[in-house]
Amino acid sequence: MALAGEDFCIVAADTRQSDGYHINCRYAPKAHQLSDKTVIGTSGFYADGLNFVKKIKQRMEWYFHQHDKTMSTTAIAQLISIMLYQKRFFPYYVFCVIGGIDENGKGCVYSYDSVGNAERVQYQAAGSGNELLQPFLDSQIGLKNRSNENETLNLTEEMAIKIVKDAFSSVTERDIHTGDCVEIYIIRKDGVECQKYPLKRD
Amino acid sequence: MEVLLGIQGKDFVLVASDALAITSIVAMKRNHNKTRKLNDNVLLMFSGEGGDSVQFCEFIQRNVQLNGIRRGYPLSTKAAANFTRVELAESLRSRHPYQVNLLIAGCDPDTGVPELYWMDYLASLKKLPFAVQGYGQYFCNSTMDRYYRPDMNLEEAKALMKKCINELKVRFIINFSDFVFQVVDKDGIKEIKLE
Amino acid sequence: MITFFLVLLQSGNEYNGGAVVAMVGKDCVAIASDKRFGLELLTLATDFEKIFKMNDKCYIGLAGLATDVQTLSEELKLKCDLYKLREEREITPKKFAHLVSSTLYDHRWGPYFCEPCIAGLDENNKPFICSTDLIGCINFAKDFVVCGTTARELYGICESFWEPDLGPEELFEVISQSLLNAFDRDSKSGWGAVVHIITPEKIITRHLKTRQD
């Protein structure tokens, strides 16, 4: 999942890698840092995810050598959409979200389906637990169904991290494919920090 | 490919049914009656598999009438609708369920309160202010949503019915040519014309 | 006809749509449902309540195929009333749960396509909730139970929102927010909601206005 604040962004993913009822690996990172302003989270078919991230990094490096600058988050967002759509009829089985800081220094999140439909959002859950997570985010970050319609949320980093941890603990409780550990990437203007937070291992 | 419509007004229910009997791609008949009178104030309208629907509805018709004779007073609309539902629900779990979709329109002869019930072949019963059965649902529900008011008089209901029929004529692939319009109110059931 | 039943087996629970949730509080229980009645994605009515009162201290919510919701609710009400006449006392929620379970299991090879949630207070006013699957396997829960097309969404959000020992008003807030936010992410549920809070003294019933899409 990913969520954007005013001048920061959070991308978080659990590290369980499973196949049906079987757990293949308890520490298989699904979130990857692409630059010091962008992080991607992938879910779906793990091998496709890894390969897709590798391809993105390669394209970013070409871009760097050609233009002598790192790709911006918005540029990466567009690139991902194009790369996914290029394989429209044999898609990467990945559902990704990216989070980062855009050109104006604002936090941003882009969410995708497996064939490259992209949307800029404030928050997004993807993967096996997305149905369980999304309504919670709607309520806590989207402030949906509140009696006071003018209520605004001043999302601080501490609050956001707390929400992420709460969300993942809840999903771990009910989704068998989620668990073990969650990696929380906090993307700020001056770089990326990664925190690890243990989850239930059952 | 059949359409039944019903609009509950202030003190009446206006209903319409197409008069087309279809077998495969052939229009067999253009004056087919798809309604049965359950008693003086309750009308049952049906669509669905040819044999099933007539068989089932006549079975219901006779039992509702028998019930009225035995007790000495007619079944209310609600009672008739629930009786029909139980029969259809039982048939649903049998070897050969009746494939029949129904609308039940009625009006209490004493109080004049109109009622319209919608029921599909699964025997889900729902009381609705306006109801459409068959493919017409996809065309007419929005029109009804937009123009329906609970306190409509007969003329207004007729106007709304015309809008719905017109919508079907414009957008639906089948040309029904003829509809049978009936009004159920406290004085009974009578056929009317929409001029 | 056979294909029709095969289709039903796969999607009977998803044909009409619906959401039901029940939660335990401190000396009270809450049960809530949406009010949509539809055929797959076509909405026909928005006043179809899926919660039925068995007695003052026992409610059942049925999500699933509408015809079976109606049939089963009537059958269960009949059985409850007969129990009351025979035993000269009200049925307790736990006994009722077993009654529901055996009623459903009676139809093991041609099941009713609905999943019940039961909520009530027992003879000592202790909260009781449970749910069963469509053939009557009971799940006794200490926190909350959910069913319907919105089950997954409800699981996620209830797991976050629910906490032990909520009073009636807090419980109302929690169950309402859970249900509202959950069914806003489900196209087959919503269009209004109803919440019942059962306390030893009284039953609080509230109808919620929600977004109509």
C-alpha cells in the first residue's frame, strides 16, 4: 500500500511470499527503492514483480545517461504505465503502486492495474489484502462517511506511520497471504528511510 | 423477451403487458393475454417459459379463488402475493421449477389502498411503487425513477406509462406493436386504452 | 435447468448482493445490514432489510440469495414461535444458533444460498454472536461476525475498528462506520443501512442515510 502526505510519502509492503497455503519465504521484499524520491511496491506474481522492477531500473539508468538527471516520480509513473501497456496481451501479473515526491515537493501516489491503467491518488492498497485495507484507508485518510463534511486531515508522518502499522496488523489477522514483517519506506524531500515492523508470523 | 410494467398510483395500479407470444424466432400470436384475475381486485401478470407460466398462474388463480370461496371473503393482495411466493419457492427446489416471472397488482376493495408486487422466477418477492419485468427493466426503470411520484393520478400514470412504452419502441429490438393496459382499483379490474 | 443450478452454486450468494455485520459490546450487541435489493448489478429497491427479529433479545441477519433470505427468515420465525409456545419461554441466541445450523444442514445437498449472522443476549444478558456458512457450520466469535458480498471489506475494517467493552453508543458508531466504509467499496451493497443495538433494557434501531451509488 502507499499513501501521500503534504511533503512526504509512505510506501509499505509486507514481506511474505506465498503460494496457496504454502509460505515460500518470510522475507521477500516487495517494495523497492527506485530513486531517492521514488519507491515502488509490487504484488501479484513475485517473479514478474522482480523482473518488472529490474526493467524499470534499467530504463531509469538509460534515462540517466541520456539526460544526465534522475527520473522524476511523475516520469517514472508514466514510464510504468507505458511498460505495462506494452505487454497488454501477455501482461506482467503485477499490481503495483508507486509513491514519491513530485516536482513540486508534494507527496504523490500512483496506482496501476496489471495492464497499465494509471491513476494519481492520495492513498491506495493493492494485492491480496486490498479489499480489507482499502475501506480502512477510506475512513481514516479519505475521511469518508463523516458527519462533518468540512473536516480536513492534517496528516503528519507519525500519524501516517501509525495508520500503516494498524492497517497491516489488521490485515495480517485475516489475510493468510499477508504477514511476517512490513517494510515501511518513508520518502521525504531529503531522502528515503526504511523501517521494519514485525507482523504476526502465523 | 417479454415485458410487464406496473405503476402504483394514489388509489390504483396501472399495469401493461405486451401481447406477443414468441417461440424461438417466430411471433406466434399478437393478442396473447399474459394476465390472470386472481379475484375481483387482484391481478396476476406473468412472463416466462410458455407452458410453465400459464400452468403455474392458473394453478395460483384457482387456489386463490378456492381460498376465497372456502373462507367467504377474498384474499388480500399481500396474502395472494405471499401465497404465490410460497408455491413458487417450493417449486424452485423441486425437480422441475417453474420458470416464471410475475407482477401482482391489487387494490383493497374497502380501503382503496393499491399494492404492486414484483417476483422473479427465484421467488424473491418485493413490494415496489413501480415495477418492470423482463428486459424492459433495463430501459424503463430509469424513466420511472425520474418521473414517478407516489401521489400520481390516473392521467399522470398513463403519461408515464406512455413514456416507458415509447422508450421501448425507440430502444428495444423487439417490436411489440400491442400492449394490454389494465387498471386495478377498488372497483375492480378493467382494461383501458392509452390514447 | 442443470446449468442454472450450477450457476447458482457458484454465484447464488452474489446474485442479489448484501452485507450483514454483528458486533459484541459491553452488555450489548449490535447487528447491521445494508438495504439494497438488486439483480446482479441492477438495483431494484433500496428498502430491503436483511435483519429479522426472532424475539426481543435475538436477531438474525441473512445475506445471500433474496428468495432464500425470505424463505429462511419465515421458516426460522415459525420455528422460534413454535418453540415459545411449546417451552413457554423465549429461545436463547445460542439455542437459536443451533436451530439455524440444523435447519441449514437439513438442506445439505440443495442448500439455501444465504449466510446468517446471529446476534443476541442470553438469559443472563451476556452478549452472544455467531455466524454460519450456507450449510450450517457455526462460527462462534467473541468480537464480530460478517457475511455477504462485502465480507472481505468488512473483515478488514472491523478488525481495525472493533475493540472490547464498547458501550451501546460507541458500538453504534463503530458498527456504522465499519459497514458504511466497507460497502462503499462494494458495488452490490449499500443504498442505505439499518443498525439495531440490543441492550438488556431496550432495542435501539436506527436507519442510516448513505451515498446512493
